[in-house]
Amino acid sequence: MMPIDQLVIAPIVIPAIVAPLTLLAMRRRRRVGMALSLAGCGAMLVAALALFGIAQDDAIRAYPLGGWPAPFGIVLVLDRLSAMMLVVAAVLALVVMLHAVVTTVDRKGWHFHPMFHFQLLGLNGAFLTGDLFNLFVFFEVLLIASYGLMLHGQGAARLKAGVTYVIVNIVGSALFLIALGLLYGLTGTLNMADLARRISLLGAEDQGLIRLAGLLLLTVFALKAAVVPLHLWLPRTYAATTPVIAALFAIMTKVGVYAMIRTVPLLFGDSAGAAAWVPAPWLLPAAAVTAIVGFAGVPAARAMREQAAFAILGSTGTVLLAVSCWTQETTAAALFYLVHATYAGAALFLVADATSRRRGQYGDAIVPSPRFAGQQALGLLFLAATIAATGLPPLSGFVAKLFILQTTFPTKAWVAIWATVLCTTLVGVVGFARCGSALFWKAPAGDADPIASVERSGIEFAAPSALIALLVLLMLGAGWATTQTQAAAAQIYAPQRYILAVLGGEPS
């Protein structure tokens, strides 16, 4: 049986092994390849849940690869935040993979399963790494895999959006390397715990450069999170790709948010001198504009996938409204909303996929059409998914937004935050109501024949239904979930505990 300390590496090892195995199996034994892929997703979920259970003792664990101690070797760090993100990613991956298999989306190309698991490798590595350079490496792994996944199924629109996506992320990678070069030149290390210690010891002559490095780093994370004005790649990319892939990509913007939460309190907290809280002046207005632009795009969208993409953008802005206050309480609320928004966004894409398959030539365009098979069931799923996305009761989005409003009330910017959250909620409700009316509830013309479609199985409803069920469970277990996010936030805002766990000895 694997020792507890070595289990930390399991979420990285599992997809790293499954990806090449599925690549070897798919060409000759497709079913074996699919079985390996599903088993890999299941194993990753088991490992993530085990690590989440281990993290409940509130200890922070460092796993030095090869036995090389930090800061000289590569180190993985398990705490409540990384364990929570591993579970969120593993659950989403399993649900999306099941939907891809039952809808045969995975059969549109030979490399879907290997790329899917390389994507998970990059995600899990980003959540666990304790080193900024390896964060860059894992970002590149998940981005390279996402390039291939985005183009899965081919098509001119996907290729055009893919070129934009690649160029934007190449620019982001270049900025990331420049920031890393500045940090290493100033401190001589890229281990996050060691960086936190050394930044606090820098002299006055280095404060300008360390602020520049911090702003560059946060700009890269904002690009990954699609924060306005660095957001233009997201709506086109997510709307052009296969809805199943877009559902997995629902967690991609949240990786950028995670990176901010991980690095800012640790590296640029109160002990960072003149570089303390470098993103504070610009993150709040950028988050507010992101939320406004995202939810304003919901009523303006012309197709369900485009609408879901704008909802993802709006949810990222809402998360960052809470994050931008940089307090333990608001970060706890942001983490709760982050989990909810990931599953709600994915549910929107999967409902769009099932709808498009049944509407024939109408696809997922937001225009009235004759009746189609499964219209009532899909209408209910769409209603539930949009209730979740807008944050209305009785699903977990309502609790998440109340949590944000409650925790931001003591802050100076509470009026702007409340106005943004409440107004964007109203705009989102109007936009989704318009879409639902046109697609599911508006009576067809009297002489219109029902849309004839290929015989479809009700099993296609299983994945979006599972995500809605998860949101119901998150609502029912909101007390336990908020306790978890509050405990994770407490660790985030105790950076000396992280430093001590990684480096050992006495924290400076």
C-alpha cells in the first residue's frame, strides 16, 4: 500500500501513465483504450478524495521529488487548497469523460484520450507544485494538451479560434518567463516558500523591480483567468470548440484564479515591503468589468455555447470580486463560489451539447424551432443549469453569492461589489430567460412538423444531470462546504506555516 507521503504524487503519476497507454491502445483496441481512460479518471478521483481526507488534519505536507530537499529540488505541496482543487478537477474530468464516451465525441479523433489525460496532468501539477518554474512547466503541459483538445473534431471555425488561442498563450508564456527571470535574478530561487522568505529581506534598491516582477506575474495569471481586457480569446475559443471540451475548460480560467490565491498572500503579503499586495489597486475594477462584460454577453449571445462562454467569463469576474479584497473571509467565499461556478459552467455546455444533437439543422442557435425529442427534459436541465449559473435559489449559487455579499460588506468597496453582483445577476436572468423561452418553452408554429433526428438515448442527459445533482449536494452541504473553504483560507493567510512545512526549521 502506498505510504501517505508518497500518495501526494499520485494525481500526477496516474494521468502521466494513462495518457501513453491510451495512445498505444486506441488504434487497435478502441474499447480497451476507452476503458483505460475511464479507469484513469476513476483512479484520479479516488486519489484526490484520499488526499482531501488526509488534508483534513490541517497539516501542510511537502513531498520532495528524488529526496532533494527544498529549495534545491522539486517539491510538491499538499494543503487544503490544493486538495480541494484536485477533487474539483477529478470530479469534473470523470463526468466529462463519461459524457464524451456515451455521445461518441471521443471517436472524432485518435488522440482525444491521451490529450485529455495530459490536460489533467497539467492541471494536477499546477495545483500541487511548490515551485514557480514548475508552475510554468505544468501550465505549458495543460496548454499544449488544450490546443489539441480545442481542435478535436476539426472545422474552420475551430482552427481560426485555435490560432488566436495559441498566440495569446504564447505571449502569456513569454511574460511568465520574464517574470520568473526577474524573480530569480533578485532572489536566486523560484521555490515559492523560499521566495516568500527572500522577498521579505530585499533592500530598498530592489523594491521597484520586485513590484514589476509581481505585476508581470499577476498579469500572466489574469490572462489565464481571462480578466478584462485580457479576455477576448475566451468567448471565441469556448464557443468554437466541442461543447464537451468546453465543459472541461470550465476549470481553466479557475486555474488562473487559483494561481493568484496561491501566490499573492504568500509572496506579496504583508511581509513583502513595498511590493505588498501589488495587484490591490487594479484587480477590483478589472474583476467588476469582467463580471459586467461576461453577464452582458449572456443576453447578447446568438448560441447556447456562446452564452455559456460568457457565463464562464462572468463567473470568473464574480470570483475575483471577492478575491480582490484579500481577506481571509472573502477568500473563503471566493473558493466556495469557484467550486460552484466550475460545475455550473460545465453543466451549461453539456446541456448545449445535448440540445444541439436533437435540434438538427438548428443546432444550439437561440432561435425558435419546431419541437424536438427530449425537449421537456432538456428544458428542465437548462432551467436548473441557468438557475445555478445566475445564483438564484434553491441551488448552491445562491448561497455562494450570499457568502460573497456577507464577507465583502465590511470592506471599503462593498457598494461597488454588491452593485456588480446584484446587477449582473439580473442581466444573467434576463438573458437566460430569453434563451429558454426561444428554445424550450415558446410554442412552435401550428403547421411546423417536429424535427426528425437520429434516435438518441436518454443516457446523454446523465452527465449534465450529475453536475446539477452535485450543485444540489453542495447546497445541502453548504455548512460543511463553507467550513472547508474557511479552513483553506486560514491556511492561505498563514504563510509562515507554508514556509515552515516546505523549508523546515524556524520561519523567519
